Amino acid sequence: MAKTQFKAESKRLLDLMINSIYTHQEIFLRELLSNASDAIDKLHFKSLTDSSIQSDFSIRIETDKKNRTLSITDTGIGMTKDELESNLGTIAKSGSLDFKTQNPNDALDIIGQFGVGFYSAFMVADAVTVDSKAYQSDSSYCWKSEGADGYTIEKSDKQNIGTTITLHIKEDSGEETYGEFLDEFTIKRLVKKYSDYLRYPIKMECEHSRKKEGAKDDDENAWETYKTLDTLNSMTPIWKKSKKDLTDEEINGFYKDKFSDFENPAKVIQSKTEGSATYSSMLFIPSSPPFNYYTKDFEKGLQLYSSGVLIMEKCSELLPDYFSFVKGLVDSEDLSLNISRETLQHNRQLRIIAKSLEKKIRNELALWLKNDREGYEKFFKNFGLQLKYGAYASYGADKDKLKDLLLFESSSENKLTTIAEYVSRMKDGQENIYYACGDSAEKISRMPQIESVKDAGYEVLFLTDGIDEFTIKILAEYDKKKFKNIASDDINLEDDEKTKETEEKSKQHDSLFKLMKENLKDKVLDVKLSNRLKNGAVCLTTSGEMSIEMEKVLNAMPTADHKVKAQRVLEINPNHPIFEKLCELERSNKEKLKEYSELLYVQAALIEGIAPEDPVEFGNRISKIMAQ
């Protein structure tokens, strides 16, 4: 029989579909099983009004390694000769889409919408045969093709309604091991991975072993193999079951198996949404971060299903970066898919689902914080850094969504606190939310700058992560209270009388400060008397938006092509004996004053965790003064 050329499309287009559209050859099995499920859906729909239809509604897979064939048989609606011609003779023609258009029923869920999935078979097969008998038809027909050269259609002797697709698997070549698609283990794995939740049983004869009756353990031939017709898929997705019908053991087992975690999830978020976007979701917050979570190798994303068929392993569009720690899956019946079912069109439907998921996760975290503080704090220690990055990213575009989920250590609490809780404890008349930065809460609590703030009865937030101050800066204020770094040079907690006294004393010793500033050259913006120190001799503060902690973080980045520097101010305690010594040296020994200026600056820098630029010189200077 002469071959008929494919309609409407060229050989080049078919070649493109076979070799370029899909990124993984194994996708072919998912596509053919989905098509088989669609065919059964159509006949099942007909059976609702036609009692004569009797079928077990199932899919069967058979392999023949000797002849290198893989067959998939469904008990679905089948195709007539015209439908074979129309659906398989024209690339991108969808019988499923036509059927749904002719039967506009919301209850009818057809997976296939574009009709290209069938041609994925040619990625692994050099010849494909489709033998089909249609519902209410007396004849059956066989469609055959070896690829882009065309196809033939002729009568066949198929007796039962349905379709059998037979693939002649290509010979292995180089790194391409097509023969693996004839292995029982491979087929089981692919069905479990992609088609486990198709609503009809996928059956295959599988090999098992058992001990022969009466055989002894030490017998050479004590074991025999046998075959049984097994169902490979579970058919009922766990996420479509009601929460009350699921046990913790079932959920935890599903999570650990599905997402390769040895710990139970810290939080499970299950929901079913209908309306502008209809979908089911089951999300998990891990108990511990993945080993590569804070590296460039980590990939965020949720598994995406369409009516129980896996479409994408990691759909990153469904999660914002600040919730990238969330694992789980989404199953939607009405997503628009492109022709490969593998890449989503960035359409309105997907954006609606993503927005809904973001809100759901955020609300669940807020409830967790409210109802289980201990559990939330453990979660925050694992993933709080990501929330802080989220509040800071994109110039604070999402800061209002995340600010109430953030936790910080505090000077008055032996536990983490929210900003809202800090504000609720503020003193009457307090205008600022005070914070301090450092490597740890213990180190921050010993900073000389904190003395006057604590003495005034103000609580201080301890910022110990590198991102913390950047996040606080982008928040700018909370409940109309502005954030203030205690190391900023414009903080003054003294009363008017004390302030005036400090200002007068500063004027009297203006020449000393000018001389010290000259001695320190470009190390500091200014030298002045401090109105905040109680016991410490000196401290460093900063002028402007950049703090010393921000300077350290920015300069530690591998992408920093030049060093940035905060505008440092050296503050001296007017009530410390060192101040009198400096005044004396100004009058008697200006060279020694220079030595003291350098030492005091390095001392203040060390308190901030900044190493001396020249440790050897610093050590020599200490030894010289000690020897005098």
C-alpha cells in the first residue's frame, strides 16, 4: 500500500517534534499512557448514557525483548479510519480537544489538548503501529508509520473496542540505550514517576520468584520464577483525599518517599481551591534545610501535575524565592499547557495559582507563629534567613508581606521576638526602634555603645545575620516607629542639661579633636566627645546610611570589585581617665598623642570586630608604650 504523506506539516516539522520538543526520551511513555487514559475517559463518558457499554476500563503494557516491541493497549473509545487519518495524519491535531469541544461538560476531564504527545513515540521507536476499533463501529483499522516519510492505513482484525499502540524500539547506538524501555524495572519506574495517579489501572505481567514447593534451602534450584498481572499505579492521589481520611503516618511516609527526606516534615499545608483557579496542593516545610539549600546548586520549585499526570518535576514559577524552602506539589485540571505538556505557558492561570499558593503559605506561617511559637522558632532558625532576604530583595517590594514573620534576638528577652512584640513593649514617648549589629548577641551586649541605651530603659534588637541590617534599612519603619542603629553618631539620650554640658566641653577641647583627626588622617570622618559611653574609653560610630556592619558584609562579598568604607567617627568618653591623659599630651607631647590616637582608634575598631590594618605595627606600638 502506498504511503500517505502527513497533512499540513512538513518532514522538517515532524523531525523537530521528534527530536527537539521533549528534553527527556522517557516522556514518551507518559504521553502514550495519558492518551490511553483520555480514550477511556471518552468511552466512560459515553457509558453514562449507554448501558450497553461493558468494559473493565484499564490500560495494559506488554513487552517483547526478542522482537524489541513495546505495546500499550487501552479499553477506550477507539478511532475510526477517518479519525486515524485526522488525528494521526495531521500533526498537532487533537481528538481529545475536539471531543471536549463537542461535549462541553465540566465533569469531563480530558488531559490531552494538543495531540503532539503521540509523536514522542518516534524518539525511541523507528516504527509505530496503531491498531484501533472505534465505539459503535463494525470495522477496525491499523495505522503504520516509520516517521516523517508518511503512513499507511488498512483494515485489521481487531475484535475489541479500544486501541493498541505498538512501538518497535530502536537499536541501541553509542550512549543511546533504547533497550532499557523494554525492561520491566524501567517501565515500573516511569509509570510510578509520571503516571502513578492516572485514574485507570495500568497493568503489566511482572516477574516474581518463589521457593519451590518442598524444596530445601540448600537446593541448587530451590527457587522458581513466575509471572502475575500486576497493577503498576496507585490511581488515587493522596492529595485528593480528605484530610480526615489521612493519618500522619500516611502523610509523613508519602513526603519522605516522594521528596527523599529521612525526617518527617515540620509542617504540612494541604488545600483544595476552586474558582478562578481550580487545583489541589500538598505542601511541606522540611524539618531541616537540604544540604545545598544556601548554595547556587539548589533548585526551588513544586511538582506540577495535570489531572494526576506529572508535567514538571520543579515548577519554579509557583514559588517566590522567599518561600523556596517549600516542597510539595500542585495538581490542576485546567492549566493551559503548551504542545509538549512539559513547559508551561506563562499565562494568567499559572499566575493565579502562584499568587494563591503564596498567600496560603504566608497565612499558614502566621498561624504557626501565633499558635506554636516553639515550632515556628525552630523553623525560623532553619529558614528565617530566606525570609529576611525576601523582605530586602527587589527594593523591599514584598517587605509588608514578610515583616511580621521576621524574628530577632533582643536585649530584654531571652528568646526571639517579632518587631510587633518589640513595639508593644516600647516606653511611652519612645520614638525609635533601637538595634545593634554584631556576630552574636553576647558580643553585642558588651558593646560600649549599648550602655546608655540600656540605662535609659530601651530595648535593643540584636542583629546577628549579615542580611539583618539591610532588611531593617529597607523596612525603614514599623507602626510609624523608625529604626535606629545605636552605633549611629546622631543618637543622644542625655537630657538637655547634660547635652549642653557635653557641647561646652567639646568646644573647649576642639583643638585636641582636630589634632587627633589629623593624626588619624583618612581613617575617621571626625573625633568628638561621646554622650553615650558610661564605662568604655572609646567607641566607633558612623555618620550616614552605611554602618560598619554593612561595610563588613559588602566587602566580604566575592563580587565586590572595590572596598567600601563607612564614615567612621571616633568617640571619646569625657568621664574616663584616658580623656585627661589626652588633654595632658596635647599640651606636653604631641608625638605621643599621635601614638595614643592610633592606639585608641585600633582599640575601638577591635571592639567592632575589625582587625588592625598592620598587626605588627600595632604590636610594636603597644610594646613601646608599655616600656615607657
